[in-house]
Amino acid sequence: MNDLNYLVRTYYGNGNSSAEASSHWQKYQLSQKISYKRPLKLKGHEQEDNDILDTISISGEGFGDFKKLNLFNLIISIHIFFILIFMHWHKLKFSTLLATMRYSLISRQVFGYDLTRMALTVDFLEKTLGSLNFKTITIIGDGYGRLGCILKSKYPKCKIISINLGKTLLFDYFYSCKVFPGLQHKLAHSNKDFVSDFNYVEAERYKSLTIESDLFINIASMQEMNYEQINDYFSLIKNQPQSTMFYCCNRLAKSLPDDSLISFNNYPWKDLEIIVDELCPWHQKFPSIKPPFIRKFDGPIQHRIVKTPN
């Protein structure tokens, strides 16, 4: 079975949320839907990945703002563009700006705040860690494949591994394929499945794989996990065979729908060397269509880079 076909059949064949989903995702996975623009062309008994890319539309909530690139959304976003120019865009490296614009145009998404914060993250990582070319980068909870695609545009020789809940992983796979149709894309179900470009791993089964990475990244999704899931990901990072970096950017404290409080400082940071630790400069306020046009997030957001022992 083809990868996109597998994700569609496995995670959209019923209305159930994943057993790995926290209370946050049990709520928001209900909004993740697919629709068909026209009947699929079937080849044998299989739905080909290219047929699915050309035929389905996907929508969801809870993992970033998505505005389709069209005239109406461009017009209503004009004041947001001015805010982003003065607050953030002028700080971006030209190569990063171009890579993000490329993603925006090909994926047909407005270049708004969510894409901007991914671009700023890429520049920050390069400034702190140096070039990421020839590195293996594992992104936990990308959503729309934004960060992975910008990284791949800037560092063509890097290897991307995206881990996400199966239902949301479809978004990573779908948009990454749209932006880089000529590169290798593979849903990894065994260690031999990994390829040199884009790899996709279901959070429901990542523990059965050997995932080795030079850099792990999590942005604004550990705050939506329960502590058991957070601890499992930290175990993956800490048990790497070589010294590894981890960039984590999450709210200092967030209440989930089940009333549990997830605190950044309660993550299992023990035994990790802290390289950077501060409030994320570009992640405290965001532009809004409605007044007030610049708003604060519900709580302060910290970002931290740590290194595992040698």
C-alpha cells in the first residue's frame, strides 16, 4: 500500500482519535478532515500517492494557522504583512526568506506569522549550531511540513525525520511532497525504510524504530502532550549513541482540556547540558487580523537548546 493511501485509510477511516493522543489532541483531531475534489483514479486496487496529492483537500486545527494563498486572504492580511516586516522579516537571512517564500508559493499558503516563526527558528539554529547540511534532523510535531521544508531548502543534504500523530502526519507528508515532489519521501515502518531526504514516522509506532539524529526539534507541541509522552521523547533523545542537540520551544505552563498542567521546567532536563535558555524573542506576541492587532500568547514561551552527554 502506498504511504499516503495508508495514512488516509488508517487514520481517516473512522472518527476515533489516536491512542497516543493527549487530551489536547483528542479534542483537536476531531477537526482534521479530508475531502475529495474529484473521484480518485484507481490503478489496480491501489490509490497512487500522486493521485491522492492531486485529488484530496485536507484541513485541521490546533497545529498552526493556515490561510490558503488567494487574493482575498492576501488582502485581509496586508496589515499583518506590515507588522511582520517591521517586527521580523527584516531580521531574516535572505536565503531563509527565499526558502520560506518558496514553501509559501508552492504549498499555496499565505506567508504569515506561523511561517515566519519557522524561518526565524532556522536562522537561530544556524547562528547557534552552524550549518545543518549533512545533518539528520528529527522534528517532533512539525505540522504542514513547514519547518522540514524550509530546512531542506536551505540545507539540501540534510535528512529530515518527521514524527507526528498519524492523523496529523498526513499533513506533513502531503505538503512536503507538494513542495519537493522530486525528492525521496518514505513512511518508515522498519529501520530499512529510511531514505536520505524526507522520512515520516507515526508517533503511534516510533518506539519500534531505531531513530538516530544529530538534532531534535520540538516547537509548541510538547506543551500539548502529557508527561508520559514527554518523558518518552526525552528518553529517545538521551539514549542516542552519540552526543545530540535538542531545540525545545514551548510555553512555560499550559493547561490541557483534562485540566492537567504541563510545565516546561518539569520536563526531564536532568543530565542535559544547557547551551541556550531564554524566552523566545519572536514567540511572545503575534499579529492578529482583529484589534488589538498585536496580541500576547496565553503565557510566556521559553526556548532552550540542550546537548546530551558525549
